[in-house]
Amino acid sequence: MMTYRGYKGYFEYDEKADIFHGQVLGIKDVITFQGRSIDDLKIALKDSIDDYLEMCDQEGKSPEKPFSGKFSLRLSPEIHSKVAQAAASTHKSINSWVADAVINNLKNQNITIELT
């Protein structure tokens, strides 16, 4: 994973083509990049994102922001009720309770979290 200007690029190695292929995550627009080395990938990611931002500017379009922090979650009514009860019992909103549950799950999986 690489980051440039808040955009995160994920890449994989294609053994047959002997090249790395990458894509920016967290937006609907498609931003891709590729290179034969990590240094090439860093440059390609930067160039692709800069091109995307320039294109958006030229078209008068607002560029998509990676991971807005909002996502929709669908639950059964029964689970929704249980979540509401659990949140209320801890004097938290459903949103705060779910966020805490997600953070705890990530920590349990040894995934580093940088809270802002």
C-alpha cells in the first residue's frame, strides 16, 4: 500500500508480465498505475493522482475524496435492535458504539490504526 495526497494505492505483482499493477482505493473513479520497481510505482502513483486532480480541475469537477468516513450498513431489524440496546447501555450513540466495535476488531487482528 502506498499513499499520496491522502489517496491510497494498492498494487500487486503480475509475474507473467513482470510488472506491478496498482489502483487507488476508496473512490468510484478509476485511477491506475504501474511500474517495474517500487520506485517506479511511487512515481506512477504520484503522476496518476496528479493527472486525475488536474483533469477534475479542467472539467470543473470536484475530485472524489478517498474514504469519506461514511458508509452504509444494513442489518436485520433484530440485530439493529440489539445494537441500539448495547449502545444505550454504554451511554453511546449507535454510531459511536459501532465505531468502537470496528476499532476493537481491527486491533484484535493486529491492524494498526491511526486515529485523527
